[in-house]
Amino acid sequence: MELLTIGHRGVMGVEPENTLRSFVAAERAGLDVVELDLHLSADGALVVMHDEDVDRTTDGTGPVAAHPLVALRALDAGRGERVPVFEEVLDAVALPVQAEIKDVRAARALAAVLHARGLVGRVEVSSFHDEALAEIARLVPGVRTALIAGRHGPEVVERATAVGAATLCLKLRHLTLETVEE
């Protein structure tokens, strides 16, 4: 099992990816925000896991969505850490959170947590999926949202505006600068 540095691309220190241990280490290291990805377990729990499958980051196999929470909790995510649910991360750190969602179902589950805990100001929701962002914006008025665009053209700003995203996340290597002479 591969251990990655804090955060998806790595910032500092080595901890098991997307574990409570990694988020606490990020806060202790002085980072400003933690980013995490949310998937739904088979029984609807908001599970913190980057990949759709548990294979790369745990000693288990298969899609997150195929396992009930109790089975996911039994997996070793590295150094004895367990797969956390979103609420545990919120309890473990005081930092702002950027939560990436993958679909409308996850948006609905996340909306319930945001409302129950009054987290509109602490959590920014990001997604590659327009429908998921539109749904979270509809369900949680005032929540900050960010559209992530892996491939993009001139229409990406219109897409972000249409789903109510305040932020647009682009890969810099895909941007080109053009000089227009008058």
C-alpha cells in the first residue's frame, strides 16, 4: 500500500492518504485548508476516499460504493488507520475543508451534513460534475462551490456560472496565453 504525502499531490510529511492522521498532520503543519474527496458507501455514509475503489489506499478491493460502512471501517488504510467518514474529519480538525463530490447522490448526503452542523461557511464544495454542483447549490444556498475543469475551452466560464460556482479550478498546463495585437 502506497503512503502519500499530505494532500492529493503532496505538501509535506508522509502519512497515509485521506486518513484522520493525515488531516491532523496537515493542521499541525500550518496548512490553511484540507482537501478531500467524498464517496458514498453502499449504505449511504459519506466516506473520505480519493479513488472510487479501495484497492490503492487500503488492504481491501472493490468499489467504495459496493461496501457498507462497517466493511470499509474494517480495512487498513495504512499504519493502522481506518477509512474515515466526513463527520470524523470535521471533528478532528478545525481547518476549512474543500470537499470534492462525484455525483448528485453525494451532493444530497453532503447537504444534510452541512445543514445539520451549520457548516456553510467552513466547507467549499468542488466537483468536475456540473449536476452535482448545481444540486449542492440548490440544497445549500450560500455554500461556496468550485467547478473543476480538466479539459476546457471558452465555455468553461459559462458552465461555472450556470451551476452557481464562485470558483473555477483549471489545470495550468492546459492554459495558453495569446497576445492579441491591436
